[in-house]
Amino acid sequence: AIVSTGGEGVGLFRSEFMYLGRATLPSEEELTEVYTEAAKKLKGRLLVIRTLDIGADKTAPCLPLQPEENPALGIRALRLCFECPDVFMTQLRAILRASVVGNVAVMFPMIIALDEIKSAKDAIKKAAQQLEKEQVAYAMPKEVGIMIETPAAAVISDILAKEVDFFSVGSNDLTQYTLAIDRLNERLEKYCDVHHEAVLRLIEMVAENAHKNGIWVGICGELGSDFELTERFVKAGIDELSVYPAAILPLKKRIRGL
């Protein structure tokens, strides 16, 4: 669908779909096969694979999640990967194996500190060392990026930019955490202003800090396909908008009409 609608790649490959609704963890071979197939179908276009983002509103029977009073602020995404290093390593090994056949990038979600990025990158190196020792074909990802989903990451984006190749703003969670609003709570819907100036200013700050440090910045989440904000994002220097396939052509038309 992406290729046929003129998309330039996959800005957010939701790897958690491989884990949802199943009692057993996907194997390295299974993950490698899916990632490889996606990379091949894109024919050289960029495939950005987000590492496992489970937790909060997304649960998987195959993962050992403990009940939490506030799961949106708990063990989720990269935090869960650090808690379950074997699961994380299996996924990274599969990403490195798929990188042999395509233009693959890896992206880490829910970052709040520089040390997290360094630990995640160390895990990539460890996965590569394992594959090298086992004489399994692999390639390093073309790029390593992070999601900017927390106000903490946005505020220190000038620091984080020195350690990665790109940012992708997760607008849904950034809105939730900035406005202190549970986006799944229908009673709070009237308070959830997706055009809130605080959120937009954080995004503009992230774009500025990214470009100052020579990296690119994209937006994923619902704001990416919000045509009311397209012009503002273009003016802010956003380099990439990640949207659902049906929005690609209308979005291109909107941008070309500015």
C-alpha cells in the first residue's frame, strides 16, 4: 500500500504487532522473516523499525507484565526491553539480520535520558557480536533514532541529538504526557487539545535542536496527518511526516499547495 500510494518508506514499523494476542514469544527466525519481507517489498525505501512498545494500553499475554496502578507511567516500551534483555536481544538480532537485504533503521521508544540511548546502542553492538561469532549474516542498521514522546526528551533534545541519527516525534504520547491527560479516558476528551500550544512549541524546539546537530526529524502519530498543522510543521523544518497510507497523496497535495 505504501509503495502504490507514493510513500517514501515506513516511518514507524510497529513491531509490537508481532507480540500481541499470542501466548508465546515470536522466535528470532519469525521476526527476521517478517522484517526481511517488509524490507524487500520497500525496494530500497527506508524501513524504520521501532523496537518493542508494549505496556500502557498495549498488553501481550506472552510478556511478563506485572499489574501497575498507572501503566502509562510504568514499565513500558524500552523500559520493558531493559527488564527483559533476552526479548530485546532476540528482536535486535532479527533487525540486524533483516538489514542485510534492505534500508533498515532502528528506533527506540519512550526515551527520557542519554544513558538509555547508550545502553540501547550497546545492546545493538552485543547483538552484532553474537551474530558475528555464530557466523550469521547481518548488517548494522543504516540509522539509529529515538522517539520523542516525553517532555523530558523534548527539553533535552539538544543533548540527545548528539547520540542519534534522527528523531521521530510521537505526537500522541507527547500530547498525553505534556497535558497530563490520559488519552484513553473519554471523560477527559474535552481537555485534550491536540493543537495545544505547549505541544506544538515542544515539537518546534525538537526540530530546531535536531537541525542544529545535523540530524533529521519526523512526526508520527495523529498530528502527522492533521492538515491544519501541515503548514506549521513545514515552517518548523519537519523533514518527514509518517502517516497511514491513505493519507499520503492528500498530504503531498497539501504540502505542494503551500
